[in-house]
Amino acid sequence: MKRPTIADIARRAGVTKSAVSFALNGRHGVSEQTRRRILEIADELGWQRSSAASALSHGRAGAVGLVLDRPAQTLGAEPYFMQFISGLESELSAAGVPLLLHMTADLDDQMEAHRRWWAERRVDGVILVDLRVDDPRPARIAEMGMPAVVSGGPDWLGGLPGVWHDEAAAMREVMDYLHALGHRRVARVAGPPYLQHTDIRSRIFREKGGQIVLHTDYTGEEGARATRKLLTGEERPTAIVYDNDIMAVAGLAVAGELGVDVPGELSLVAWDDSPFTRLARPALTAVSVDTFDRGVRAARCLLDVVAGRKPDTGDVPVPELIPRGSTEPV
């Protein structure tokens, strides 16, 4: 079936192709009555704007990009990123803007992907995630002149707009809660130390009396290995805080394997309140982060930047601690 064109719409409406173009692009030059008739006919014929033609006429690609520096096979197992991408897609699809997703092996490959996308006019902007301590990407993106929004902050944004959660406030709430339950030997199974949010959480954790921090790659295997090390050491902690829910569930399994009762002998707290934390037995006390909303806000912010509007940046709602069956007084 032949795809309808502007000429087909003009013929049906009895107007010029220029008038159709004005109406479809919301420009002045036709009356409101004519504009409505043209739009109705375009809808009847099933006309859709060509993304390639739009890119040529407006100098835009009509898409935005997201590069993740992690193995592709692990993405489906991470509730955080699945929720974040769902939030992005919710906002972008409503605006008719597709998301170009790419996985890379390291930071250099990620920056090369950004450079290539921008040079080839494949995206109108990108969203940066997993902000690092002294991250070189924001400055490099700013030098290229490519619109971008950082999911992270507030430090090391390099002049780019960002949206973030208050990691410090969330960690303070967790530690105050555990102290109120009488826990003094508190350990933490954390993500990579070079990530900004890991650095912020670690700083507050130590300020609030946390003793041991073991760094991992966020996988269940690493979470289990770290938990086993903590529970078989000379001075076993009475509480462990995990940087994600996958590791917390793995830690709960290790505690059962070693005969350590949760919460009778050990309290566990997870970060990211996914269904995993609620389906575990006992259900895991968790820091509830609205990751879907963060994705929505990041997408909305990037669309504003691309359109030349002032973006709504800054911190999003503070994560909430949800006490459940995995924590109790010492």
C-alpha cells in the first residue's frame, strides 16, 4: 500500500502543498478552519511524518541516546535500570522520540559512541548515567556541544543539567534507623568505589559509625561472596546494608546457608525497593527509590534542553526507608 504524501493531502483538501506543510508544522499561513480540515484529512489517510525528512528540515535526528557501560546480559537482571529505562520510554514515546540504546565495555568506548552519534547526527542528545567521581564525560560532552542530561549529581556535572536522588539523606535515615534498633556493628556491601553515588553513601555510612565496606560489581554472585566473608569473619556484624536488591537477596540466601537467623541474629537492609525485596522471606527492609519517576524526569529534562527550553533540574523526591521483616532490635 502506497504511503500517503503531502501531495495526497493537498489534492484531497483542495489546497496547495505549501498550505499543507504550514498546517502540519503548526506554522502561520493558513486559517484555523483550513488547518483543522487538513489535519483531519491527514489523519484519515494515515499520514505520518518522515523522521528522515524531519531531520533534514529541522536539523534534528528525532532520537536521543543512552549508553550503558555494563555487560548486555546483566541488564535484564537489574530492576533499577529496567525501571529507569521504562520511565525514559514513557516520556519519550509520548513525545514521539525513540531511544537509541547501546552497551559498551568501558568508559572510553562510551565516549566514542557519543562522539560517533553526534558526528553522524544520529541523536539530538544523550542521557548520562552512572556518574563517576571526577567523571570526564560531562566536560567532553559540553565541548562537543551535544545536548545532554546527567542522571546523577549534584557534583561533577561539568556544567550539564542533572537529576538525582539525595543519597546522603537516604543513608543517614538508614543508619539512624539501625542505631535506634541497637545495632553498632554495621557493615555495607557496596557497588564500585569509583561511582559518585557509592562515594556519597560510603562517606555518610562512615560518618554515622559504619565499620566495614566491601565493594562489588552489583551482581548476586559478588553480593553472596561479600556476605559470606562478613558472616565468617572474627567479628560478625549485626546488620548489613546492601547497595542494591539483587545483592541483598543473595545475602539473605547466604545467611540461611550458614544458619544465621534473619532478623534474629542479623538485620538486612536493601537499596532499591523492587519486587525482589517484597517476595523474599522474610521480606527485606528497603530504601524505596522511585526509579521510574527519575527516568521520566531525565527524559523530560533532555527534551527541554533539545528544544531550547529551560530544563527542570535538581534532586527528585528523597528515597524512603520501608521497614519490613528483615530488621529488628539487637
